[in-house]
Amino acid sequence: MKKPLRAILRPIEPLSFDDLPLGGEWTTRRRTISDSEIALFAGISGDFSPLSIESGHGQARVAPPTLIVAVAVGLGTIDMPVPQVEEWEWLNWKFPKAVHAGDTIYARWTLTQKRPPVGGAPSSIVVWRVDVHTADGALCAEGEVGARVRRQAGARDRERPAEPAATSTGAAAAPRRRRRRRPAGANGPLPETAPIAAPAAPAVKQERSSGAPRRRRRRSRPAGSTSAAAHDGEAVASQVSAPEPPPSVAPAAKTPASPGGLSRVIRRLRRT
């Protein structure tokens, strides 16, 4: 008693790009290519080439290469995860050995590439390596199958940059600027805030070098008399910026001695 098709086929649950395991390998079940399938495929595809519809003397009919690819894909949809494909791409197929009617074949699928998605793209590209073998293990077809597979909505949202919150008018809210307080009694616009400077280092008193000229202090001289030292002092004072010396104090006037005091002094000197 044959099993119903529902019991043979497993539930098909399409997987997203993020759920496909990189490096995964799946080996399909086997299928025998019959002579009637080759004739039906030639009629459906319109391939009436003598290489496909005619058989040699004493040899079975040769299956078209496109039929081998179609059977390999059909076996893959049953025994490997089915992705959410947006578009297919077939690459670099070779057929080193012919498949005749009555041969049994199976396919081995290997997920070799998962190209990183660009930004928040809704899909990305994956590539499978497909090897088709006969029952004795001989390689009869090989190639690559590429597909653009959809991604999970949650994964796209995580990679998408966050958009700034918009105001009721639709414009982005600008950062609020902090106003500076105006000092009491000040008029006019506020000055721009200057960067805080580091505290100034204490001034170091410079020592006078041994070779620097020393300023000479002026001496009070009678009017009309000048000397070379006075000229030198004035030259030095003009070169060295220093505060002016305090004005000289005039000597106190001598009080004239009284006649009686002078006579007493003369008598004392005579006694000695």
C-alpha cells in the first residue's frame, strides 16, 4: 500500500536569511530517471534535439542536462530548508558524465556563502554548492545556485539607525541653548563666553645680573654746579624705568649764635 503524499512530504517552513546556517550540508533522497520522464520533459521544454529524444543503438536515452538540474532542485526542496527566495541565480554548471534513462541520482547541497547585507536592506544573497551523483557515487553534474533571500523584520530594525524624534510641525527638535545671566547694572548685549584659562603662575622676581648698571642716587648740589657723576646718573635714570626718587629735603637754617654764648666759649678756650 502506497503512503499518501502528505505523509511523504514534510511541512514546508520557509526560512529567512538570518536563520540559514552557513556551512550547512544536506544530502537528498534518491530518484531514478525513467525513459518516459525524459520524453515528457522534452515535450514541456520544447527541447526536441536529437541528443535528447533519440537513443543510440543498444543504449538508453540520454537525459537533458536541464532535466538533471530540475530534478536536483526538486529533491532539494524536499530534503533541505526552503528559504524565502525573491530571485534565483544559476552559476557555473558542468556535466562531466551523462545520465541515461534508468540511472538513479541524488544531490548534495552545501551552503557556502552568506553575503553581508548592505545597511538595512530587506534581503541578501546566499550561495549553495550543488553536486549531483549517480548511485555508484560518480559525479554527473556540479554547479552553484545563488538566491536573494528575505531577512527578518526584527534584524532589519536592529541594524537601521535610529531616526531623531520630530516635533509637531515635522522639523527635528533643536537642542535647547542655555542663556547666560546678565550681571546687575550691565547694559548692552552679553559678551561671548570665553574659555576658562588656567591660573597664571606667580611672577618670579628677576635677580639683577652682575653686569647690569646700578642706578645712582642723586645728591643735592648748589644751583649751577654740574659734574660728570650727575650726567651719568641722569643717563642711567633715563635707561632704567624706575620711580623718581623723593625730592631732597632742604637742610634746616642755622640759627645765629648769640654774642653772650660766643664770649663764654672764647674764655673757656683761653683757660685751657
